[in-house]
Amino acid sequence: MMKDGYIVVYQDVRGRWMSEGTYDNMRAYIPNKTGDQFDEASDTYDTIDWLVKNVPNNNGNVGTWGISYPGFYATYSLLDAHPALKASSPQACIGDFYFDDFHHNGAYLLSYWRATSVFGYEKTKPTNEAWYDFPDLGTEDQYQFFLDAGPLSNLDEYYKEDNVFWQQLKEHPDYDEFWQRRGIIQHLKNIKPVVMVVGGLFDAEDLYGPFETYEKIEENSNNYNTVVFGPWSHGDWARTKKRQAIGNVYFGDDISVNYQQDIETKFFEHFLKGDGNGKPKLPEAYMFDSGSLEWKEYTEWPPKNTAKKTFWLQNDQRLNDRAEKSYTFEEFVSDPKKPVPYTEDIKMVFTPRKFMTDDQRFAARRPDVLVFETPVLSEDMTLAGDIMAKLKVATTGTDADWVVKVIDVFPPDAQNTEETQDHLKMSNYHMMVRSEVLRGRYRNSFSKPEAFVPNKKTDVTIKLQDVHHTFKKGHKIQVQVQSTWFPYIDINPQTFVKNIFYAKEGDFSKQTHKVFNDSSIEVMVLQK
């Protein structure tokens, strides 16, 4: 960007790196500030105001950009925006910490536990060197480490009271005022600057944020607002690798570079250096199809020409688009001491990424994973939009997690690529297309947890984030349902306790879960 004549400014937020002040993780927005009140919006306003008045040779047009946490701050810049702020591109942006990064629908993402070091320790002075340390775990086997560690309360030995964020996670397991105030999605109204939201279809960290940011701005503002989603993991589009792949799945060459040159550059060129009028000849929604491996342009997202289709989770492992007149159930035993792995890769990671397209055959072979599958498709079927899992369940316990995965089963003649791992073949590959978890106690309210009544049939609805994927002719659609996903998420005791962060060994118990055959998966199918 500097070669193209942009003036690039990078600023640390209060209390981080070279900035003074006190750090507040996901600082809450304050509408109608008075006196000396401040938030990230007012800090951004003040920064822009100083820059346009003091930096030589600027043209008075300012843009904001950021990925992940900086993406959250880019979104924040849109609130009470400075008149000079013309364009913003929040990318992989956190929208709400209860649904991004460290939580998914009330379940704690144990796989992000090591990242607590980065956000939990306060520094004493401005610095350009890391002031935090990662705990020495003595192993690279993440599954075994967390299994041996047992309840979350046993992890206190690694993070003491000086880790502020760990204490906050422990004290606020529910979606209470602490988390609600830190969410930014609800404040995205009457946005004036133009916006381009960017995300990765396989972002394990921040998938909720980009979709919700685009959707809420679209609903509540009259500005120019566009969205881009490609076949990327977290922030992958900022890199320049030749072959774009996630795990074993190859999507094409030069996808990120082409995006940078043909989409991102055009956006900022038009609104910061051009006349800024009208639209920069970019689509409203530019979405990569992760099944057909091609970009598609839409005038809105989700596309207009979609129709809802329902698949029923029927006995004998059938996924059927016709409901049955009578219903039975499938059942499995969920044992906290033998949780279903979220991946075959045992490596300890800072945050997981590659598993989002993992082969799910290893899970399908387990007795505590239910599998439902369509016949071989006779024609292509493109899903474009969100997925709703409407489960009818029962448990012998008083709490349970529910995990739903939507999977593309490749045909026997599928060809390997150079990304295919040695122990795998793409023949009959079970590619995870979308997945999500709901902590069952939050089935009716994320703020007011409630126990299950043992053996009582209960509705559990899970929203899976949007997809844009073509299940091709000759493939099959598969749905897996399970109750553990370890150590991506922590283990539910399956006995209702007030706060799982304080659960003890004796609270964990083996339970039997039922999924009734009137459970369904609702998808949005693109019409031809």
C-alpha cells in the first residue's frame, strides 16, 4: 500500500505494546459518552482527527482495516465515526466473545486455552517485546494433556489470579452483562462509512463475527456494505501462498493474491483515492463455492433464489428429505473419560485451524457418534446460507453438549492432491463443511441456563454458520451428531452444575443420549 502512495498508520490500543493506559479486553462501547468517558470508538475518532490535521500530504480520506482483533477495532471505528473515515474493512472480525474465539454457543473452547496468556496478563510499561509467557505443559499431545488434566478447575495451577482474562472466563460462564456489554454487533446501526467485510469459510476462530457484522449493517444502515468469503482459514487471505489449501483439501492457485489485487485494492482505491461516488464495480457478495471451487457473485447474501429444504435424521443411518409417519430414536453412550477427538492431529496448538476440512471417517467409526447419510446425489446441490439443526433429544443426565457436523462424502474415484496426507486417500473422503456446538443448558437462553429433565424429549436448536458449498453429483451429504468434541471444547460433566469452570471430578458421569428421528436439518438450496 505504501508503494501505491498510501500513508499507513498502525496504532496499539490502550494498554497493549507501545500504548499507555489500561487494557480492557473487548472494551464495552459507551453510547452518548459524557465528560471524560472513552471507548475504542472515541479513541479512534481522536486518532483520525489528529492524523488529518497533522500528517503532511494527506487527502483527508481515511480507511480502517484489520484482521481478527484488529478487525474488531476496525468495526469499532464505524461507531460514532469521524467524518474523514470513508471506508472500513473489518476482516475475521470478532463480533461477540461469547460466540467467537473463546466460546461457541456457551461451550468453552478449550483449544484456545493457551491463548489466554496473550490476553490475560497486564504489562507495566510500554514495550515492543512480549511480556507474557505460555505455560510449559511438558508435552505436545494436546488430547492427552487435557484428558489427564481433568476438570477445568485443575488448570488453575497454570493461570493464577494475575491472569485477569482467565479469572473473567471462570466467573462469567453465562451470557451475562459482562459479555453482553462487550459485544459490538448490537451497536451496528446507522453506519455512515462504506464497509467491506471479509471472512474465511473455514475460520475456526471468527466465523460468527464477519457474517453477523455484515448482516446487522445490512439490516440497520443505508451505507454501501459488501461481503467477501473465500476458502480460507483465519486471516489466510493476507498471505501470498501459491496453492490455497486447508488441511487435505485443495481449492486452487493464487486465490489470496487475486483477492488482494482484484477486490481489496479496488475497494480502497475507489473510496480513498478515487471520487468515492457510486460503487467500485464490485459485487454485493463475492463468495467462493468450496465444493465447485469457483467464485460466485450475488446481489445480496444470502442469495434471493434459494429455497429451504429439510433433511430428516432417520433410523438405519438415513438422511432423508421425506418425514416418516412414526418416529423412533438413535442412542449412544457419552463417556467424559473417552471423549470424541475433534481431529486426528494430536499436536498442541495456539489456536486450531486445519481441522475445519478434516476427514471425518475417524469419528464416524466411533459408537458415540451418530451418522446419517443421503443416497448418492444424482445432481449437484448448492447450499447457500445458514443451516439450522432442529434436534429432538433426551438424556439420562441433566446436562449435555450437542455437536452437529455437515459433511461432504466424496466418491470412490476422488483423486489425491499433493496436500493429501500419507495415511489418507481422497477416495470416500469425509470433508467437514460446517460444524457447530451448543451447550445444552443454554438451549432456551444463553443468559439463564437450565437443566435437562432426565429422559424427557427436549428440543435443541443449533444454528450453524453460513455455507456456500456445492455437493456434486456422485457425492453424498452426511450429518454427524455427537456430544463431545475434545479438546476443541471442554467436557460437559453431563450433570448440571452451576459453573462448569468449578466442576469437580465427582460431577462428571457417563450418560446415554437419544436423538429422535423427527430431528431435522434445514438448509438453503440455491435454485437453478
